[in-house]
Amino acid sequence: MRVFAGLVGLGLLLAAVLLSVTLIGDLRALQQTRTDLAELRDVRYGLLNAEVWVDQLADVLARRIDGFEVTDANRPTLKRNVQVVLDRLLLEIEASLRRRNSAGDDWLERMQGTLRQGVQDFLVDFDDLRARVPQYADALLDELNRPATREEIKTQLLAAIETTATATLSRTDTEALEQVLANRNCAGVAGCIARLEAAARNLEHSARSGALQVALAVTCLFALVVLPRRAALPPEAMGLLTAATLVLLVVGVWTPMIEVEARIAELRFDLLGEDIVFSDQVLYFQSKSILDVVAVLLATRAADMILVAVLITLFSLVFPTAKMVCGFLYYFDLRRLRRNPLVGFFALRSGKWSMADVLVVAMLMAYIGFSGLVTSQLSSIARSGRDVDVITTNGTSLEIGFFMFLGFVLASLVLSTRLEAHAHPAAEPHAGADTGPHTSPHAGPHTKRETGTTGR
């Protein structure tokens, strides 16, 4: 029976290892896919990109110009507005000419101005021009109603917008965006986003299934070994449990634990009767594992950041691993390593230094804090404008890596309990052991056996 249980346990461990390798690959691929998606949707390339605003404005103007048509219904209103503009224009021209002709520093310039004014009054009758304003308005409306004229106006207007934008606005750096498109072999952003979304859904489904299978395999292994309530676990059983616990640790530190995302799902407002819409604008995105955080800290090359990276590695990876391995060595006193101070320290006294449980609590607090902060900031954005409709999304979530690391903490607690239960009896002295001849102090003379001769 013990051999059968050992074989079943070994099979469960191998299954957990193989599934964990696949799970790590899926989760790392999912992390990269989501990171690429966030880059493609970054607010720098949309809402904060001046070129996109120019394109949006140009599209609105083009549609408004193409849709413009003088009809019997709107002609009176348009004609009245054009007449007002022409009347004002004639008044401004006449006033400007009179001011220019009346100006002068000496009598000669003033005389020349008077002569010019007389010639202009003789040649140009502004009263007659104002009387002809309705005719001019009709002619202007007829010209605007021609498709060729509208097309020319649209071309000139869009060219002016493009020239102004090029001269006054800085171009957005799209090197990272182009790198993602090149790596993914995509021709355009929209098609690439659709493809990456499909890939992310498939990877997420596969990762969740793999995580459940790993957790099930490890749980069955612990149930197979621990539930029989043996006084002492055999070496192979303790080895299987230690290896399974380390599998959970590896998955936990190699895969993302928390994902922080702040996103504007939709921003909509009205411009010239047209809707301007920006959707899926990512304001902030990070998805990191413990090892990713360490790599980022080391990449800064700052002394304080390097120290933090070393401490994170020491307390979340080195100490938990050493505790598991030394606990196994101490449990069975392999090669009398139980007397080794280092093995004894990691096996029995490193619990205060191995901060895996503290890291779990810290991740929970970070998740709560990030989620609350992102929700608060996004709510402020949504309330920022009366005429702007903003729908925000908080994508902060705990990832599979966190739950795998939590499983490692729980499994290590089970192993620590068995180790402490085994270590305390071994440390106590054997109360019934004889150390030499012993005579009860309460024994009377009658209990002693006579060794001499007695006379009769």
C-alpha cells in the first residue's frame, strides 16, 4: 500500500511539474500580449495625440461641407445671414478708406487724401453697392451650391488645418507602437488589436484551466500524504510534499501577481453637430511578477533600488526556498545535517525572516490601495466636464501568480507544522533513560539483600 501511494504521489508531482511549465509559458505570453494591447491603446496615440485630433476635426469639417446644400427651406435664412455679412463688409471698407484718406501729417498729404476721396466717391457708389447686396447674396449662394466649389473649399480648408498643425504641434513618438506592430506582423493598429484580443482570451482560458489543474494535483498530493495521520512521514512522502511546495513557489514568483490598469472606455462630445469619440484609451498599465519587479529595480542602477531588489529576492525567494530544503534535511537528519547550525536555523528559526506570508498581505493591501486610487481618479475624470460623456474602467486585478504564491504559503505552513511536531519530541530528553546504578531514597533496610554470612 505504501508503494502504491508513493507511485501515485510521484505521478501527481510529475503532473504538477509539467502543468506548471505550461502554465508559466501561458501566463508569460498572456502578460506580453496584454502589455502589447495596452501599448496599442495608449492614450498617447489617441486622446493626447494632436495628429488624431486634426484627423477628427478634418473628418467633421469634410462631412459638414459635403452635407451642405442650399435648399428652398434654408435659402431665406442663409441669404439673410450673407446679406448681414456683406453689409458689414461694405461698411468696414468704406470706413477704412475714409480714415486712410483723411490722415496726413501736413497740408500736402491731407490735400492728396481729399483728392483720392473725391475720386473714390465718384467711381464707387457704396449706397448702390449696399442696394445690390441681395443680388450678391443670391449669386454667392448659387456658387456655394456647386459641388466643385464645395470641393475646393474643403480642400483649401483641410490644407490650412494641416499646415497649421504641422507648424505648431509636435509629433508623437510612435516608435514603441511601430515596434509592437512589427513584432506581431500587423499592418494596422485596429487589426492588431482584434488579433491580440483573441489571443489574450485563448491564453487566459488556457492559463485558468492550467492553474486549476496544478492546484488540484498539489491538493491531491497533500491529501494523499497528510490525511492518513502517520506519526512520522516517510522520506519519500516528505520529499514529494517539499517538491510540490517549491513548484507553487516557482509559479508564484515567475508569473504576474497583480495587474493595474486605468482606462477610459469611451469619451464622447459634440463638435459642430458631429460626435467626437475616443474609445479604449489606456492611461496606465502594469503587469509584473516578483522577478519582473526585481529586474526593473536592478535596471535603475541606483544603490537604494538595488538594495530593495536584493531584499525582495532574499525574503521572498531565497529564504522560503532555503526553509523548504533545510526543513527536509532536518526532518530526516540526512548525513547528520540536523546538527548543522545553518540547517537548524533555516528549518526552525527562519520563519520570522521568511516573509512570504507578509508578502501575501502586502499584495492584498497593494491591490486594495491601487484599486481604490484608480477608481477615485477615474471618477474625477468622469465628473470633469458637463458636455463630455466619459466612461472609465478600472482593470486592477489579482492575477494567477498571486494565488499560486498564496498556495505556496499555505503548503509551507502544513510542512512547518509537521516539522515542528517532529522536532519538539526529538529535542526533549528521554525521561526514563538509566544513567547508572540507582537506589530509591525511600527504600528501607528491609529492601537490601544480605551479602554477608549469619551465625546460627
